[in-house]
Amino acid sequence: MWPDRRLTDLLRITHPILQAPMVGPATPALAAEVSNAGGLGALGSAEMTPDQIMKSVAELRGRTNRPFNLNFFVGDAPVTDPAVLARTRDRLRPWYETLGLGEPPEALPALGPSFDDTRLALLLALRPAVVSFHFGLPPAPALAALKSAGILILSTATTVAEAVALEAAGIDAIIAQGYEAGGHRGSHQPTAPADGVGTMALVPQIVDAVRLPVIAAGGIGDGRGIAAAFALGAAGVQMGTAFLSCPEAGTDPARRALLAHATETDTMVTDAVSGRSARAHRSRYAEAMEQAREPLPAFLQLYTLTDPMLEAGQDEIASFHLYGQGARLNRAQPAAELLARLVTEATAAFAKLSSGAATRRQ
Ligand SMILES: Cc1cc2nc3c(=O)[nH]c(=O)nc-3n(C[C@H](O)[C@H](O)[C@H](O)COP(=O)(O)O)c2cc1C
């Protein structure tokens, strides 16, 4: 039924629907259900220790023998200017006071994107069918080692220039992530939160610029969105928000409650929680920080200052519930049922488009 089989053939999956690798919600149970139903399941392994990755992969392999994807964040070691840290502590102090937290931490640990030689060696031993990277790619020798081990490589582009660079680096398919997407924007260099291209504009421009299969991501919530992605020239989709309410997902109860009543305007893009732009539910802290933008500590290091605020549990003041603009389309049902439903809906949307009927959800 799929009008373009490049991605299904490449990844050896039945349906070109990739479950996004989400730190937290993307559990082995979720990934296994998606892979068993014919899509590509993924683990959110970016912030796991090597030991946690090994355990999660063992659990996943106990549940499926189908292909799956392991995902990593890439980037330079974190560097935070001491003056920026001092200024950020001053800016966060009133929020700490409001939340009854005392003084913000004085030092930042060496937290940063974690793809390293240890994880490369682990991947070469574990040999998942697919590895995906966010925020760019690791150095060429690491890519060459993965390729010679027969591991397929995906990475995210948020602009045409990033997609062209990914193709030149020799990867297998490109995830075109539009501004609607929940979670961190996979831009190869940090970008301002307001800086983003929507999926509808991004996908066809990337499709025109590269020969690789393009996977559309961002705001795709049901079969109509999947059909639209194919109309734009994509060979598949990656969906994150849509899977957050599945019972198998590791989504926390507070976010599940928000998703049950989500609207298209709930979220904002902010870099004031992690140090890089991400789409999450609005909070008073994030809105105030965006209104008065100033340089922030490095990606992931900033969590050292904001984690206590998130842990305080006063979500309206400070939270980081990542989800996208399509969240109202989200459905709470088991992942295998959801995948089957997405396939049925996409099939119906393709048929309706060719018959000229309107494509409202039934
Ligand atoms: C809760 C959440 C966590 C995410 N974590 C990751 C991640 O760890 N790695 C990654 O490559 N993408 C991550 N993403 C982004 C997804 O890969 C994808 O671009 C996005 O979910 C697509 O938009 P959608 O949420 O509208 O479907 C995350 C998205 C969400 C919603």
C-alpha cells in the first residue's frame, strides 16, 4: 500500500512508521510493540549509561527479533563561561526562592552529549539494525566503523544545509524535523528557540536537495499526517508525541494528564531548561526566560541548575514536559493497536485523496 518503499526496503520493516527515540518515554516495551507491529521501535538511549543501554537492549531483544533503533546525542564537550554561570545563578535565584529550594548549585559537572568511544564499542558489539543521531553526526571514523558493521545510520536535519551535509557524510536516511516537533530540535548548531522551519515547508525542500530517503517528523499525529508526508515526498515518518500516551511508554503521569486535554497552543520552544531549544509544555519560568534572553550554560550542564526546579513538582512554575504541536491528535491506546490504526488511517487517507473525498477523521 505504501507509495514509496525505499525506507521499508532499507530498514526491513513492513510499515514506514518510526517511533521516535525519546529519552524517558521510549522504553523497551514500547519499542518492541512498535517493531513487532511492523514499524521501527527505538530506545531513548541518549542519556543512558553503557550498562543501562546493555540492559535495555537485552530486554528489547527478549521481546522482539525485529529491527530497532538506538539513538544518541552528539556534540562537543560542554563549556560554560563562568560569567554565564554566575549570571544564570542570579537569574534563577528568585525561582529557587519561589519553589523553596535554597541556593542554586555553584558548580556544573561535565554533563554533555554522551556519544563516545565506549558507546561506539558497545554498538559494534550489540549490532542494532539502526542507529540514529541527534544534533549532527559523530566523527567520520565512528561512522565508518558503524557502516562496516552493517548498522544503518539515520540523523536529523532541521534545514536543507544540514540535510545536504548529512548526505555528504554517507548516512542512509535523513529525518527532516519540523518546528512542530516535540522534544529537542536536532539542529546541528544551537539555534534560538524562535528559529525553526515547519514540517510542511521543510520536507519538500529537503526532498528536492538530497537523493536519500527522507523521513518526515514533527506534528504528524494520525494517518492524514502520514499521507501528507508522502505527498511532500517523504518515504516515511517519525512520530514521537503520538506514542506518548501508549500504556507501554515511560511517560510520567503529569504529562499523561496534560496530553489528555492537550491543545495545539500548549507548547513553546525554549532553551532555558536544558541549554538547547526544545518544544515542551509552557511554564512561567520558560516564558520569563524567553522574554529576557541572555546567554545560558552549555547543553545538559544547565540541567544541574534547573533539575531541582523541575523536581519541586510545581509544573505551572517550572516543568519540562516535552511534546509537540500535534498533541491534540494523540490517542491513549496500546502501541500495537495504535500502529495498526495509523496504517489503516493512512490507507484510507490515500484512497480518499485519490477519490476526491474530504479527509476528516472518522
Ligand atoms: C518526549 C520527547 C522526547 C524526545 N527525545 C528525543 C531523543 O532522545 N532523541 C531524538 O533524536 N529525538 C527526540 N525527540 C524528537 C523526536 O525524534 C521527533 O523529532 C519528534 O517527536 C517528532 O515530532 P512529534 O513529537 O510531533 O511527533 C523527542 C520527542 C519527544 C516528544
